[in-house]
Amino acid sequence: MNLSLLLLTPLITAVAVLFCRGLNGIRWVSLAGTTVQLLLSFGLLALYWKERATDHAHLQLFEYRHAWFASLNIGYHVGVDGLSVAMILLTAFIMVAAVLVSWRVERMSKEFFFLLLVLSAGAYGFFISLDLFTLFFFLEVSVIPKFLLIGIWGSGRKEYSAMKLALMLMGGSALVFVGLLGLYYHTGGVGGPHTFDMPVLLASGLPAGVTRVFFPFLFVGFGIFTALFPFHTWVPDGHSSAPTAASMFLAGVSMKLGGYGCLRMVFLMPEAAREYSPYIIGLATIAIVYGAFATMMQKDLKYINAYSSISHCGFILLGIGMLTETAIRGAVLQMISHGLMTALFFAAIGMIYDRTHTRLVERLGGLLKTMPFISTLFVIAGLCSLGLPGLSGFVAEITVFMGSWQRTGEMYRLATILACASIVITAVYILRATGQTIMGPLREPNYNGLTDATWNEKLAGILLGAGIIAIGVAPFWLNELIIK
């Protein structure tokens, strides 16, 4: 399969949107483009299974190389393994849902959908890149559209939130750039060519002294994108001010770019990862516990989901930091599960806000009576967040816990226990928010006339909910996919 199709499809769709006349044309072209992305991702999955069944020697399939800057040995080198395929599927699911929930966007709709599609192109490019410079390039592609989506179509302190997000993420990018330049200039030997190519770096082996110096730059840089404590402060403001589709992409996909990058650096520099493992685990544990307690203090539904994301992304970093095979597999499952769950949560919150014009829990109540479908989506996302068996959150978190417990040592056992204990705190704030928001009598008399989800909102909710349930009930296919 030509992986460049994953880049060309959203870019062609984005250009087509610019030439559309009328809101309906913009909507349907965007939906058609994201649907093609979803079909391509399923096609990639089928072809990947077929190729891997016959070829066990190559971890990266469908590779393609093209010299980009030959003088600097920078190339467009792409390929996929099971981890890449899983993240591409996640991105495709969330993009279709994001377009569907944005059906009512009428203000500068052409520009809105254009930026959303460019975001998806950046994510696909990131997940298929096997060259560090190309990977960095696609990481940067996603920053400016996020800044504009929040700054123009956001709410609340949108200018402040957009600026804070952009500065924090660009700070993370600066650390990544320093790290990859360090690796680049320490490869090739005397007179040999320097390279950004990850398979070449992996095969040749990097000096221990080099990885010890530059691993923190790369891991922390990518970690900022995935809410690594204490560089997590952009998350609540960015999520709360972003429009619904941008929140879905930001939490569901963009934060996973960081987790994916951290995981690739661990594979690339395993000895350095083991040396810094206690620090990663310590910061991840703080994020899990702090995020859970901070969420309990929130009154705004978007802030609840945002701070909850800090805690849940802590599980990703905890699994990566433990370095056992089971824990790393759990971290990947958590990336997929959290992506679907938080996208569904933000979608449901956006639907509630569109109708009630508030996200404050104290002003909501009894919504199940007038919005049963939206309330059901809200409950499914909440139960997935607290790790209810049968949903993807349980599968991901229990895998992280089991893998973490395999790492012997008092510190690692204590971190695992604290992470497990955070589930209780999660249950408290999720059940409290659910009870106050959708249960009981109607809080406001004017809520009697509220309408339930429209066809596009129902389709978006069903798509994301189906992914959550499919992983929760039958996780084996995904588990087998990410083994290699």
C-alpha cells in the first residue's frame, strides 16, 4: 500500500473545501474526505495483517524512501508497524466524528474544516515517519492549526489559551529538535554520513554517552505533548477554550503524538530509557494522582475532562516508564482507549453546551429526560474513564497495572499501588458529575424544550462508542496488532 495516500487524501480534501460554495458543500466534502481516510485505514489494517502473516522478518512494512535534502541525508522515509497502524485507525475514527459534530459550524466554516483536515494530515505523517526530521516536521504541522482553531473558534479566554498552548508545545518542539540534532551529529563516525533515519540508528547502535545526554531532551519534549508533569498546564486551558472538534482532536490524537514519540525514543535508546526509568515513573505517578485530585475540584465539564486527561495520560507514561512488555502494551492500549473515550466525552459535552449554553455542573441536571441519547453517550464515556469492565478503559488500565507489577522494587510497587488507588478517585468525580448533570429532576424549566442528538451527532457518538465497546469486549485483535 502507498502510505502517501494517507497524507494526500486529507490535503486534497482540504484544497477541495476551499473551492466549495455553500455550507452544505463544505460539510459533505469534509465528511467524504474523512470517510475515505477511514476506509484507507481499514484497508491498511487488512493489508498489514496479510503481509505480516507471510513476512515475519520485517517490523516495518510498506516502506518507501525518497531523498528530501540529499546534502543533509534527510529523507522522506515512511513505513508502518502494528503501533503505527493502531494510531492511524484512532486518528481516522476521531476525524470522521469531529467532522460530524462540527455540522453546525457556520462562522468561517471553510477555514474551520480546512484547518481540521490539515491537522489530520500532520497526524498521519507523524505516525508513518521513519525519519526523525520528517517526524519532527509533521509534529510541527499540527501546532499552528490548533492555535488558530482555538484562537478563532474557541470560547472563554481563547486568545490566552491558544497562546499558552502554542508556546508550551513549541517549547517541547525545541527540546525535541535539540535532541534529534544531537543524535544526528553523533552518527556516521569520522567522515561518515550523519543520519536521521530511525532504522539505521537502531541497527548501528548509539553510544551510551550520547543517548544519556540526549534522551531527556527527546523524552521531555515529546512528553510535553502528552501532559508530562509539571509541563501539563496547557492542557486544561487549551481543552476548555477549544471548539468541540478541536478538543476531540487535541485530546484524542494530538496528545497521543507525544506518547507515540516517547515510545519510539524508548525503542531507539533502551539503555538510556532504563537509566531514566525511575524519574519517568515518578513524574507519571504524580500526574496520575494530582490529575485525579485536581479533577475533583472542577465545576466545568470541559475542565473535568481536561484534568482527567492529565491523569489518564499519566497511565501511558507509567506503562512506558516501567519498560516491561506488558506495561508497554498497556500504554499503547491506553493511548487508543483514552483517545476514543475523551473524544466521545468532549463530543457529548459539546452537544450539551450547544443546547443548554452552559458547562457548569451546578446549573445542569435531569438532562436524561430530554436528551436520552446524548446522556447515554456521556455515561458510556464516563464509565470507560473509570475503568468499567466491558469497556476499553478497563482493558488498558488493567494491562498497565499488571505490567507495572512485574517490575520488582519498592518504588515500582508503590507507584503501581498509587496508580491503582487513583481509580477510586476517578470513580468519585465521574459518578458525581454524571449524577448531577443528567440524573434527577430538571434543574431549569427551559430545559424541557431541549432537543436530543441530530443524525450527525448520533452517527459520531455511535462510531466512537462502538470503538470503545469493541476494544472492551474483544481486545485480542488490538493486542495482537501492537505486539510487533
